[in-house]
Amino acid sequence: FNELDQAEKHVGGDWEAVRGLLGGKGTNLAEMARIGVPVPPGFTVTTEACNAYLASGGSFPEGMWEQEKEALTAIQAETGKTFGNRENPLLVSCRSGAKFSMPGMMDTVLNIGLNDETVKGMIELTGDERFVYDAYRRLVQMFGNVVMGVPDEAFEEILTEVRKKQGVRTDTELTADAWKSVTEKFKEIFKRRTKLDFPDDPYVQLKLATEAVFKSWNGKRAVDYRNAAGISHDLGTAVSIVTMVFGNMGEDSATGVAMTRNGSTGENQIEGDYLTNAQGEDVVAGIRLTKDLTQMKTELPKAYAEFEQIARRLEKHYHEMQDVEFTIEKGKLWMLQTRDGKRTAQAAVRIAADMVEEGLITREEAVLRVTPEQVDFFLHPQFDPEAAKMARTGGNMLAEGLNVSPGAAVGMVVFEADLAEEWAKEGKQVIMVRPETKPDDVHGMLAARGILTSRGGRTSHAALVARQFGKPAVVGVSSLEIDMGRRQMAVKDKIIKEGDWISIDGTVGEVYAGKLATMIPDIKDPWLRKLLSWADEFRTLGVWTNADYPHDARRALEYGAEGIGLCRTEHMFFQSDRLPHVQKMIMADLPIERSEALKALLPFQREDFAGLFQVMNGLTVIIRLIDPPLHEFLPSQVDLLRDLADLKIRLQHAGKLKKIDELLGKVRNKERILKRVESLHEANPMLGLRGVRLGILIPELTIMQVRAIFEAACMVSKEGVDVRPEIMIPLTTHVNELKKQREVLEAEAMIVMEERGVEINYKFGTMIELPRAALTTDQIAEYASFISFGTNDLTQTTFGISRDDAEAGFLIEYMENGILPDNPFDTIDRDGVGELMKIAVEKGRAVRPGLECGICGEHGGDPQSIALCHELGLNYVSCSPFRVPIARLAAAHAAL
Ligand code: PEP
Ligand code: MG
């Protein structure tokens, strides 16, 4: 395996190209040989040769076979063994190996070089007839199957027959004689099926095996795999010819597999399994009970010491944790394979951080090695993978939906918010299940472990709230039929009643019946903390959070947030102690009624803001003024009509005058509300009276909010808190809206500061969430000291696709058909929405240099979108608290 220099020269020193030429396995074998790790002598036939062979329709390129024979001669010199020689026969394997690992997809032939003559020599050498005939029959079998296309069943049938005849259950119990007769029978099959004798000539064996491996590149399995894995079909496979070494040559021989570090925890300790007097397959196939590698320390101390040293050397060379295969033949250690080891998220983080401390990799490399998904793993409980697998295979997976808020949750099904709260108070674990959620379900959602809905999309109410609070959620599970009347839900014929246990996986969007075991990783993991602190050194984007309540803000701070980019004030209105005042305000007929209701709301809002300011001492808090249409705060038309019908029936049957009076009062009240609801009804409320339009129509409402903000700011500022409020006006589409609102709001701010005798450092700004606003950000920037992209609405309005309905309908179809590459509500659409953002940033900063630009739509927590925000030069991304650590890493990736 000394072809590395030559290969490098051939491709001009490009390392990727070397891997392309020699394949992953061949390159690693050659690299190990180069750094002095003992690998069995061998050589690699390149992918170029394979491609030439396939292109010519099946002939070796000129000179290739001569080179192969020459290389074999060199191996003979190195090993002192000779191909086809009875005294000291050389046996080789012929292994496939493409640039990218395609496990088990292509072919391999072992024990090439055995024939009736060399078998005798091998028996003399090893003194183990049983082992040698087993090896021989393997060659006939593999050669027959892989090279000549004899179906494996033909060979397996014989094996079964012989086992039966000998009265044994497993192959390991078969005697030497049995293997000898199996070999003979295999040869007969070979002849019958191929009309040829099994080739005695080792060179013929090698030649045909090389061809077979070449051809296996275009085998059905391999083609299917490449299609699925997105690997190009023109790469070809290399063929490595490797001297056979045997781990089954007595008690001083062994074979095993190992990882240079613990693949589950990342601990810097070699772990693995081995077997003495066994072949590689025995370890992998699990036929025999393997031993823990630590036992090798005492059983084969010399070989172990060498192995340990090699493991370290490989890590040093690859700067990565390695997954290796080795064989010890009569006390001599051989490394057969090395590759980067698979690991859990936890292990990935720890290994990356440890390797920096050990001087193996740089901080940049460590940060780049960990993926945002791996960080996400630390933030939510997960299902034990084994439990999930068992549930899946056991038929307990009920349905799939949108994975809108990650993590695993287990609980009893509850269909109503009040009951969810009640049960949770009793200490029960509940999962709140609804067709969809509404703001007045929030208390139930908070009490629940997880949320499941049959309708709604990625920015549905359920999804937003769930992400905000880090509650696992699966929404839009269309196969779920919820029968609120019967208090049960069904998937096909499987019925789940209220109180039954279910498990939901918000990470992948799966719903299971029953309780699945969970495990909880943790953000306090010291390695994760270290890694994220390095990420912070590299990123230039700020990472802020969307938080409405002090406890969310506190959590976000703990996760590393540097400001609040969005506080949705209307969420405060929905709390049960404020909702009646909000409703009164909406129902008010007279200005005096309205102002009374607003006056009652003011102290609540002031308290809310004060709480946020206190937590965010010294950091910016962007407070967005009320956004949703007013009817959202009132009962639905359907509910009102039902209640009215109910009341009227009761009225007909009411006997006592007092009762009639009371019911009449109720009817009138409901009718009044219904009238107001009808007057507020809009066919398309998302495009209706919401956002800044509310503030323009009912200025008292937003003035009250600004008063509350400034009163709170003055109050906590006097306590010594460093307050930095920024007031954000939503849904601006024309500069005049902003101009008009800002005038009245800023005037109120001045009044409050004057009253309180406190100067507050504040800003007024707006959301850019409508295309027109993005296209006119130069005009808008005259009146906005900052802008924040509301990419939820900007996506909705740019595409003309409803953010609430689309994912339950055609959008999923669009993605499946490749009409859209990604869900635009998940990942910012670069060409459309991204372009609008670019225009807005450029135009805005042209008028107001250094204009603070951020994003507070859900995309602020999506790594691909974060990369775009970095490119556009935004100041920060703002995302839900549970996305903050992911955003820190993704922002560093974008910068590196
Ligand atoms: C947005 O539209 O992106 C946004 C942040 O506002 P909301 O989701 O509250 O409409
Ligand atoms: Mg919006």
C-alpha cells in the first residue's frame, strides 16, 4: 500500500481527488501504511481503471493486469509467501471501496489463492484442517456467488443439509471432514451451474474477482443505494487486494472491532469487542459471545499495548475518532480498516471539545464539526431509540405529522385546556390534543407535556406557542380524527380515549400509542458550554430571543441570548385576568368605556414589561405593539350562536320571573357580542384590521401600551436597571402609517418621561413583513430607527400562501413533488423573500447608515436561514429560547 505518493502526483496533490482515485478503504489503508501502522501488504486498483473497464464494456485498460501482477510480486517479496505455492501460499482478499462509504452494497471475495494444492500447504502450516477447509469452501461459495452469479441459496441448502446430517445446529460445530465434503459439494454446484470447473489458477481467480468487483459498481443494490444517498454514478469503485491474515490460528490469534473513543458519551477511552481464535465475521455476526476489549489487556497484553498506541496514532493522524477493525495472527497485530467513527450528539460535542484541549484540532474545526441538530438534541428530552424502534416494529406508531417543536413527550390524552390544567395540577402527565389550538387554550398547553393537533402548519398557533415554551409538538396530523363529542380520537380503526397514554416525538413528528421510555440530555453539559462559547467567538450575528414572559427571558439568557427581538404583547392580553378587560375595550360603545377598560389593562402591561426589563438588565428589549385582529379576543361566532340557541331554549322553559330576567340579560349580552363579532368579521383577517392599522384606528390602545412600556421603564430605571426598550410597530406597509403612529406614540413617551423625570434610551421602529414595506424601506427608514423582518408574514404575503392553512394542504405536496425545495415557512426562500430582505437592508441603510436590522420570524432559529441573515449583514437573529443555542452555533458556521 505504498501508492499514496503516486496517487497524489497523479491527481495534482488534491486530497479529495486521492480519495476519489483510491476509494475510502484504499486511501485509509495506504495512509495507515504510510504512517507506519501495520496493515497486511496489499495494493489498490484505482477507480479510473474501474471506469475504463465499465466504459469499454468489460475489458481491462491496457497494462492494468500487468500492473496488478507486478504489485502482487511485490507483495510476495514482502510476505515471503507465493501465490499458488504449496509450501507457503499467499492468500488475498479482493475488496470494493468507493470514495463514499456504501456499506455492503458492493462485492468482496476472500481467500483468493486457495486450490487443492495450496489447501494442503495451509493445513501443514496451520495444523488446522477444519479452519482451512472452511476457508476454502468460503472461497468457492463467494466466488460462485459474486463472480459467477450462482444464487447463494444453492450453497446454503447444502450447508443446511450437512448440518442436519451431522446433527448440529451451527456451522461452528461442523468437523474438518464435514467442511471438506461441503467444499467438494460446493465445487459440484459450481460446475453444474456455470458449466465450468472451479478455477484452480489463483491468477484466474484474482482476475475474475477484480472484474466482478468492478461490475458490482453497477449492481442493482449499489445503484439503488447511490440514488437514495445522492452519490454520483460516475465515480466507480476501487479494488483493494489485501493479504489475508487470520485471527483463527489459535489462542494467540484474535479479531475485533473498536472505536478510539466512547461513541455514546464521547469519553476518551477505547471501547470495542473481540474474540480469540476467530474470524472477523464471527465478531460482527454475533454468532459467538464477544469479549470486552479491556479483557485483551490481560489476555494479549503485548498486542493490546500496540493496539492502544496505534489507536492514538490514528486519531492524531486523522484528527478524528476512528472506528477500526483489526486481526491478531499468532501474536502479530494487523489493522484491516479505519474510518471516522459514528457517534451520538453528546459524544460528538464532547469529542470535538476534548480534541481542542488535546491540541488535535482548532476551535474553528471543533465548532464546524458539530451540527445544529446535534445541539438541538441537548435541549429536549428524547425517546430512547430502542423504545421507539420497538414501538414502530410492534405496530404502536399511530401517525405522522409536522415536527414543529422538538422533543419527546409522554402523557394522557386530554382534549380540553381546562381539564389539562386540572389534571396537571393533580400531578398527572398530559398531552393536549386538539383539532387546532387557539389563544384561550394556552393555559392548557402550558400545563401539558406536549401538544398534538390534527390541523395547522408550521406557524400555526399551536406550533408557535409550543416552540416558544419548548413543548414538544406534532401538528397537522391529518390522519387523526378527533371526535370532541365522544372525547376520543381515532387513526383508522385504532381508538384512543381521553385519559389513554400516548407518546409524541416533536423531533421527527411521530405519534405513538402507550408510554415510550425517554432520556433527558442537558444544556448544562460542560463540553457543550465550552463549544458554544467558542462559537460565540466566531460569529458576528447577534443571537436574540422571542420572549413574552420573564421566565422565558431568563431561560433564553441562560441559553446565551443577547436581547429580546420580539415580545408579542397580545400574548399578555390573552391571560385570563386580562381578557375580560380586553373584551370590554373591544365591546365599548362609548369612548369613556373604552378608556376605562384600557386604564384597567395598563397596570397589567406595566408589570409585564417591568418584569422583562428587570431580567434583561442592560440588554435590548423589543416590544411589539398589538398585532392580531380584534375578533381573536372574542368568542367565536359558532360558539356564540350555539350559546344563544341554548339560552333561548332555557328561556322558553324558565318558570320564575327572576330566572327569566336573568336569562334575558344573558341573551342580550350574547347578542351584543355576536353583533360586534359580526361587525369585526373579515373574510381574510390576516390581511385585515391588524397590526399598525389597529393603532391608527384605535390610537388609545397603542398609546396605552406605550405608556405602560415607559412607565415600567422609568420605574425600573429608578431601581438601577439599565433599560433599553425598542418599540416595534407591526405590519407597516406604507411609510405614512408609521409616521402617523410614531408621532402619537412618541409624544406619549415624552409625556411619561416628563411626568416621571426620567430619561430613557429608546427607539421606535417597525417590522418589515409585507413586500411593499421591504421595497420602500428607504422611505420607512426615515421614521424607523430599527427594522425587524417578520418573515412569517413576509413569506405568507410574498408567496400569497396562507401560513395557517398551506401546510395541511398543497404545500406538502409541492415539496414532495420538488416544486419547492424547502418549506418556505421553515427556511427562508432565498430568491423571493431573501431578495426582498436584501433590498430592504440596502435601501434602509442607504438612508440611515448602520440601521439596526434583525429578524424575528420563525426562520430566525433555522440554520440555513441564519446563514442567509449573516450574508445579508443583519445585526441579529431572534428566535424562541430553545433555538438560541442552535442559532449561536449556526451563526458561527455562517461566519467561518
Ligand atoms: C412574523 O410575521 O414573522 C412575525 C414575527 O410576527 P407574527 O408571527 O407574530 O405575525
Ligand atoms: Mg407578523
